[in-house]
Amino acid sequence: MLFKILRTHNDFSCTADGGPAFFVGRRVPYEGHIGLYNIFGGSPLQKLNYAATDFRAEFAFWADFIEPTALCEGRNFLTLNTYDRACFTFGFAQFAAHVADGDFVQYFRRLLALPSAQAYFPELDLVDGRISKTDVPKPYALEDSVTTAKLMAFLNPSLDEVEDAEVIAAARFIHWTAHEPAAQAIQVSVMIDAFKTFVARADKRVGLQGRSAAICCVIADILHQGRGGKMTWQLVEDALHSAHPLDSLLDIGAHKYAERCKTLGKAISQRPEFSQRHWDKASASFV
């Protein structure tokens, strides 16, 4: 598939195989870096938003469980930013490319297993389960259990300016996701797997048996964003032993992420099932 870059001032769009132009992102500065961003007021980005109702048949309550965090992250399956230390972040849950074996890597691996992968990333394939450059005499992995440096460089060569390779990589993800439901479903599946891991980890660390889905959702969101810092587990444990655990959990990181914590709390309060369902360790589910 051939992508052509179109630029109007600081806005980048692309066409795919001569088709209609679609918005990719706006060139923006961020803490001394330059990159792309596409979720902002008045953005022409296609509205392709996550909704739990679309995935409930396959994932049951877990589709609902991730929705408050999806709202905090912008909700759009096509969300992109390439201006921070992650180098490339994509999807309604903002999977970040800088974490070895992390959510973005898991997501991209599953994408590359789709039959349509060669149309979008013909130079890549999975070799021994790793994302690899295969259009060269000696194929090599772009990621391993320690680093994703080569993968980040492939997707976004530098944080100094917006490069063509960065725009094309972003366009490939956006077009693929917009046109193939299976690519959207992979985002959901990876996000749910991550949240299942977060809840299981928290249960092992601080004990969640009988705790409401509301409380577990906030803990999972804290771990997803990493806003508790090095004191995460102590803060979570203190909150669970407080008079008002849910409110105390929502206060973690609120000094820096006030709007996110407010959005999360509101989303949970609007979903009565979150207070009605409780974590059951034996079945690893909410009952």
C-alpha cells in the first residue's frame, strides 16, 4: 500500500493508494521535543470511539471495566502522539512503544499476525515471536525483552522534528485501524489482558477479594498510567484501609492529574454495575 504525505502548515494528512486524504496529526512542540498529536479541540481526526457495548458480547463485563480508562485516554481508536519519551503512542488506551514486551509491543505483534499485515508493513514480520525487519539480507529483531530502541527508531527516527518515516508509520496505523475491525478488536483485547494482569497483580500485592469493581478499576487505571510513582503500592494500601477507599484511591496523583481523576470518578459513578460487582479471586472475575 502506497502512502502519500500531504502537509498544510503544521497539519499532516495522507492518502493511501490514491484514495481520499485522511488526517494523521498536527506538528506540536512538547518539552523541547517535536512530534505529532491528533486529539485536540476541532481536530479533523475521524471519530472512531471505543464503546463497551460494541465488545460486550465477546468480553462480557471486562469490556465495561476498561471503558472509564478509555474515556480518560481520549477514547478514539486512532489516537496518536509521537512527541514524548515513548516516541510512538497509539490507540484508545495510548499504548506506548518504549516498554519492552509492553502493551504496544503486544498489540503490534498481534497486528502483524493478521493477513493484511503485509499490505501495511511489508518490511516487517514476526520472527521467533519478535517484531523484525525482514526486507534485508539478514533480518533482525526490532525489540527484545530488554529494549524497543530499534522499534522506536523505525516508527519515529527522532524527537527533533517530524520526519516522513514518522508520518508514514502513523498513517499506516490509522488507516489500518480505521478500515479493519480486527485491528480495533486487537486494541480491545490487549487492553483487557493488561487490566486483567493489573487486577491480579494488585490482588496478590494488597488483597482485593470482595472489593468492588469500582475500586479495582481505579487501581488498574493507576497502574496503567503509572501516576502513583515509586510509592504506588503503599498509597494504594493506605487508601484501601481508609474510611472512604474509593475517594482515597481517586486522590492518588490528583494534584498532577486532576482532570483525569475527575473524569475517571465520574465515569465510574455513572455505571452502577461497578459498585454491584465484586472481585472474586477464585474465578478471576467480577461477580
